[in-house]
Amino acid sequence: MAIDRAGLAEFLRTRRAALQPADVGLPPGSRRRTRGLRREEVAMLVGMSTDYYGRLEQQRGPQPSEQMLAAMARALHLSLDERDHLFRLGGHNAPGRRSVVDHVGPGMMRIVDRLADTPAMVVNSAGETLLQTAPGVALVGEETHFTGLRRSIAYRWFTDPATRQRFPADDHSHHARAHTARLRATVTREGPDSRAAEIADALLSESPDFAELWRRHDVAASLTDRRKRLLHPELGLIEVFCQTLLDPDGTQCLLVYTATPGSESHEKLAMLSAVTAP
């Protein structure tokens, strides 16, 4: 499929013009002569150079990759249909609708943009982290760069010992049961062809611990605990409350981490911006 440079440039310009800084969590700035975001603001949100983005709007430059198009869709708060349109203009097939669980919708993006100073993350039904705020990365580490099965926190829990190091040893058993129960509930809800089922099948063949827990048929509701204890490499033990906002279609949820005001953990959360992310 060939890239439609003119169509891509026009679509990017119109979507950029439709957004104001407040819509994406940016300060209003000054001396704005026209409506919409500046090119450099979109480039910053996407994670690309201003020159690269500018060339796309000028019908120049290389064909953007699928990963870059996905990042632009998030930065511009595109709907699912708009995301698919962007991919086609960029010379790629639109992602299969199975991957709808990977697309963070405009409503969820608007909420996340207003949580810039709060540890928060968007996770899909397969336990894959799609988006994190900067404090969220500082609290639990960068979780959006994983690929393949390792994108799932449940898969990493049972196959990567480093994942468990972020939690006190006394809590490991509970987390293992909770991850297994949530995955089972998702497989039941989304079926044998779902991404969650693919993860479960892999774990059944790779992890005896997971297989043993899977046979218990625990369900997620019985193991959900809003209170969590995290081990930060610099700040030590942090006790947080995890508030969950479920997307209307049930494929994604927003996790927001808070602590009791005046507590030591509350002070540590305030210090996250001053420490290096784990």
C-alpha cells in the first residue's frame, strides 16, 4: 500500500488544529496566532523530532512506521476510525480490530493528560501496559517497551524473576494468584482466540507455578486488592491505593496510584519526580 503524502499531511494538519494545549495536558503558552497545537508540541507528544513531523505535514520525509503512526494517533487523541484512516494514509493496513485493546481512546487520553503529576497507567484486558505518566514510570518502571508475550504483566510475573523484585516477598503468592485469576476471567470473557488466551496457553506450557494456580479456577473479583505495597529501588517500601477506572467497553482500565495524605508513602510519591525511574 502506497503512502498518500498529500492526504496524510492534510489529515495531520486538521487534527492538530482541532486540539488545544489544555486538551493534551500542556500549558496554554503565549503568542498563539492560530488555533490548535504547534508542530513542536505534537512532535514532543509523539516522541519524534520537530523536523521529522514538519516534513510529514509538508508532504516530505520517509514513510512513517506503524509504531510511529500509533504514537501519532495517541498524541492527536484520534478515535479508532481516525486511527485506521491515519494508518491507511501512511501506507499501512489498518491494525486488525482484535488490536482495539491497544488503542487508547480520546476520552481516556484526556483523563491521563490531566494526571501528569500522578502515578497512573492504562492497561488493557490482557494485562499489557499501553500508556504511563512520568510518575507512573518512576514508580513501577517503564512497562510500555516490552514486545510479544512479555508485554503482559502476568506473563512476566511467571517468567521473569526481575518483575517480582518490585514487590515484597511476602506478597508474591497473592500477586501470582491475582494475575492468574484476572487472566482466567479475561479468557472466559473474550474467548479462546483472544490475546489473553494466547498468554495463558504459553504460560501453561512454560510455568508449572502458573499451571497449578490455573487449575484452582480462582476468579479475579475474589482476589482484587486496592492496597498494594511496592519496593522502589531508591525510596524503599511505598504503600499505595490503586484506584481503577474501567473503560466503557471493558477492554482497558486506568490505574491511579495514591497514598494516604500525611503518610510516609505520600511523601515518597511526591519525591518520584526527583529520583531516577527504576
